[in-house]
Amino acid sequence: MEKENKTILHKSINLLSLFDGYGGSILSLQRALEETDLPFTINNFISAEIEKNALTVLNHHWTDHEYVNYQQLGDITKISIDDITVAPTIICYGSPCLELSAISPNRGLQLTGEHSSLYFTATKLIAEIKAKFPENKICIIAENVASLKNDSKLKMISELEKVTGEKIYCTKIDSAVHAAVHRRRIYLTNFEVHQPEPVECYLQDLLFNGFTDREKGNVILSSNITKLNGLCNRYLKMNIGNAVFKDERFAKLPNEEKCRLYPQILAASGYNGKGRFGQHEFPNGCYRTLSNPEIIRAHQIPEGYLINEDLKLSATAIQRLIGEGFVIKTVTEIMKDFLNDFKYHES
């Protein structure tokens, strides 16, 4: 009750997003501000990213933006504290999970791996920022795969508590609770995060054509399934990738029956894995993979943000960018918790 009687103070936000990807953090913050209707604006968007296609997207949308001052810092290993000229209100980062994920061939390396150890590069920078702006409250959201080993999770929490001097909360969320695809992640924050309310959202509703055999899609990977021979081994047996079926009756068949019938359908189609086809066509006569517009819908990325004539990104490049990101709705909900915490900060 005491908080509710306080004046809401700050009206500008400075976002620092490390390992930024295509800019999912600022899209989530924008959406959170729109949905909460708080009198805040994003003043500075400071991004650190090195991937060529991600930089193409970021620079296209945020350079000379109408009201957001955009700064690109590039390689996190080369950032100097002198490059940080304004105090971040919030720092977001999803450090690489290449040696942390359960499906990684180098999983045994965990936080000692070349890529996953960059987590500590981020926390070192956070410590320097905290020292440079000691009077400022800085909120933090650190995201990573939920399938990392427990020892690694505890080390990540401990390190973040050490550099911030604050309690770190660990919240596990599967984006399928309010989106059409699974993205199982942990979020480390220095503010409390609530579990999002369930929202009815099904993969079938997002399809341009065809039928799915499950309510929610699998996580988007850069190595999906092919339209020639990926159905049985990867999708039906290993639960990797996503398939959209041409025939509704076929989609409802048991997996064993699908695997039995598919070779016959493939042979009748004459498809040999070659040729150019539209993303919503069924050249094998049976199934296709999710199209980029469908993947974008599932991750709730604004229309025109990634599929844009000015960007000239290949379909594979777009899928890789999305695969390395997160569902916008999930981080939007976390951003709302940040905004609720932030609106009473006094400095």
C-alpha cells in the first residue's frame, strides 16, 4: 500500500543488451511499455553484437531512430568501461549456450567452453558498470537454456550475486505457456519474476496451410528437418524440428503408421530433394517444415522486422537469428515485472 501511494518517478530508460541478436530485448521492452501504459520512454539502446545478419537488422531499424539513441558496441570482449557513457537502467544478456545445452556435443565443457564462458565476460562488465555508476539501481535479466547442468546454474547465480551484491532470482519458464512453441529457459534477475498466466495459443492457428500433429511446436534450431528424409528419424522419433502435414487424416495417424506410409507417398511424388519450392508447398506430397512467416508469428516478432526487402536476408539467416533468440512475449512479461520494480526507484 505504501508503494502505491508513492509518485512514479523515472520516465526514461537506458537499455544495455549484450549478445543482442536481432534486438529481441528492445522489442520486448517496447511491447511491455505499450501494454502497461506507463509514462516511460526508451532513451538509450546500447547493443553489443557481432553476427553480421543480426547487425544488419539492428542497424537498419535503430540507426537514426525517431526517439531512441542507438549505440552499437560490437564484440563484448573488446568493450571498455569508457564505452558506457550513460548508466543503464536495465542490462539484458543471453550469453552463448553452445557448451551448456543438453543437445550440445561439447556439453561436458559447460562454463569452461570457449563460447559459454563469455557469461563471465558479461558479469565482469556488469561489475565495472556498477562501480562506475554506484548511485544507480540497475536491473538485470540474464537468459540461458534450462537444460544446463545444475552446477553451472549455481555458478552463474553465485557470480551474478557477487558482482551485484544483490539476491538473484532464478525463474524457469517454457514459452509454450503463452506461445505456440516451446522455448525452455532460465532467467536470472535481481528482481522478482512471476510465472506468466497461461494463454491459449496453438501452432495450428498460425499455419498458412496444412495441419500439425501437436499443439505446440518444438524449439527452432538452425539444423531442422529436411523435406526429403527428416520426418521419421528426427521429427517423429527424436522430437527434433517441426513438420506441417498436407493431409489432416495423415497428421492424426500414430507415428509408426506415418513412418510406414511416408516412403510410399514420397515415391509417388517423385521428389528427390532437389528443386526450388515455396515455403508453403509440399514437394514430397506429405509434409513441409515451418515457413519463416509462421516461425515469426510463433515467436511474436513484429511483422516486417525480419522479413524486409531492405534487409535482403536469406531464409536460413532469418531462421538462425530466431533460433538464437527467444519468444518476445516471454521477455515482455519479465520486462513488466522490471517496470513494476523500476517505477519506484529513486535514482
